[in-house]
Amino acid sequence: MHCSAPLSRAALATLIFLAGCASPILQLSEQSGLYEKVKGNAELAKQFLSCSRQGYQDQAAESPSATPSVAISGQAPSAAPALPAVEAAVADSPQLKADEDIRVLLDLIRDMNDPTERKVDIGRLIRIAEMGKRLLARFRIDEDRLAQDTSLFAQLLLAYNKAYFGDIQFRAQPNQAGSGIQGVFKVVSAGFVDRNGNAFAFPGLSSEITVSIDPVKQEPTVRFHASSVDSRRVASDLVRIFLEALMDAAFRVPATQEATALKVKWSRDERSYPRIDPDHPPISYDQFARVARDAMLAEAVVTSAVGKAARGAGVFGTNNETLAAAVETAGGILAKKLAEHEAFCYFRVTKGKPLVMDHPGTRTEALAVPAAVR
């Protein structure tokens, strides 16, 4: 029997119905540890919320103490601090704005980012996993036209997708005498490299890595053979690429030098994704390391919790491993990116110093673990 790659609408509706019957709401944490640390200090709370609502480059354009405005969704700024930044990234992208599931995605992020009661809906995660595959398929079909989309999300998604599949190029190789062409060789990327420097590559990709760069001499190479293509891994990776692109477009937390995002230019003035400035980092190197650790821990914990629920009796069952892998990845990546942005803003406004709260006699330390990992 022939089956199309994306789920049919009827099948998707059935899965969401089954998830609903199994009470798919997971409570991640009662409160946000980082917001709790600053909310007792009115000025720091104001700065934290202002930072949370914007991408890093937008924060730099205004005073860090600027008063947060009302969220685009009409909620109070503290109801889901990071949601306005995601809404701004969506508003900038015609592809996202037109998608049938965009409201589902924004509602999911709102619930996961609520400082008082963080939760995740498995039914919504199913639709987000399908949304990611749908958008990537659209890019694959008409890459040239979509390359003209100047939104940061579109440019990041295109770059991340190409890097994941090797960003393959063929180049002429001079002969030893340098007077002619000896042959043609293939050059591939190391895969999609996220802002922390972690690489993800399509398992069906084989590559040759050049050891010597001397064009005159014979260049020794090391060949890496492709591993078998695993549907679970590929489904997870495609969802990861989609959500990494969206959340990076929204938050723009500075990236390490090898990150794929740094290759992207967007908008008419060809802005670049922010890198970690080695001379003037916005937070210390140790704090960047803490941001990375906390974000990965949030991803691990939420991935595990969602994966357990997605494989539970009465929800999906063991015959839906590929879908379960994509769904748990969607939950984990959203948790990671929200924790990453939250921790970055926390260190930005506290500058890594102990906090003295407005209430006399109350003192708390600056370091905290994001809510999703407590």
C-alpha cells in the first residue's frame, strides 16, 4: 500500500483525537525559576520582561531599561514573556503567517512559556511536527523562489536545510602540474550546526574531507560513508531544523563562530546573525556556557517526558515510532530555545551578580535553573 510522507488530514485528526482522550497535557513546572528570581525587584523585572519580548539585536537598539509594552497577543507581558518575539518573527514571514497551524504553534509556545504554570499539549506537538515537515517540503520544491524571501526565518530555514543535507558543491581539481583539470570532486558541509556548535547531518550523506589544501599537490582525503537512513532520526532532525530556525529568528541569541546561522544575510541592508563577540561579549563566557548547559538540560528533560507520554498505551502505541520521535523532538527543542533565551536575558539584566530584592532582608543568588529542568 502506498503511503504519502505527510499524514493525511483525516489521520492527523484521528491522532489528535486519540491524544485528547488520553489527557495529553504535561505539566513541566509550576513556576519559572528565573522570573521568580527577578520579579521581586521592580526594575530588574521590567528589564527582564523587555529583554524576553525581543530578539537580541532589537534589545541593543533600545535602552535595556525600557518599559515593556503590551504583548501582541493582548496578554500581560508576564503571561508568556517570550511570545511577542516569536510573534514578531512570524509576522515577518509570509510563509509562516499563511500556515494553517501557526495559531496552534503560538498557543503551544504561550503555554510552555507561562511563568506560573508551564505545560505542553501533545496534540499540538503532533500538528507542529507535521507543520515543520510541510514547510521544509515547500522549500525543497521551490528553493529558488523561496530564497527570495527576505525574512530571517526563511533565510535561516533555507540555510539550515541545505547544510543538513550537505550543501553539496562540485568543484574542479587541478592536476599536479597546475596546467589543467584533473577531475571533479565533491565538497559537503559538516551538516547543520546550531548556535552552540552542535552538528546534525543527514544520515544518508557520505562526504570527503580534504586534509591538505594545497591545489598543486595530490590532496589526500578521508571518506566518511553514509549510515543507513533511519526514519525516526530524519523525522526528528527535520522538526529540529524548522524549530531551530523559527526560534533563532525570534530570539537571535549570539552564536558560536561555526554556527550555520552566521552564514545568513537577510533584509535589504543584509543584516547578519549576531555572533559571540570575543572582545565584548554581552555576557561572560562562563555565563554562555551556563546558558548552553541549562538549555540542553531543558531539552533532555522535556524530550524524555514527551517521549514517555507519546509512547504510552492509548496515545500512539509502538507502531508510530517515527511520529513519536518527531513529537518528542518538537517538545524538547521548544523547551531548549525558551530556556536558552530566558537564561540569556537573565544574565544580561543581572550581569551575573547576586540579587538584592525590594523586600527587606530577602536575598537570592543570581544563578538559577530554568523551570523546565527543575
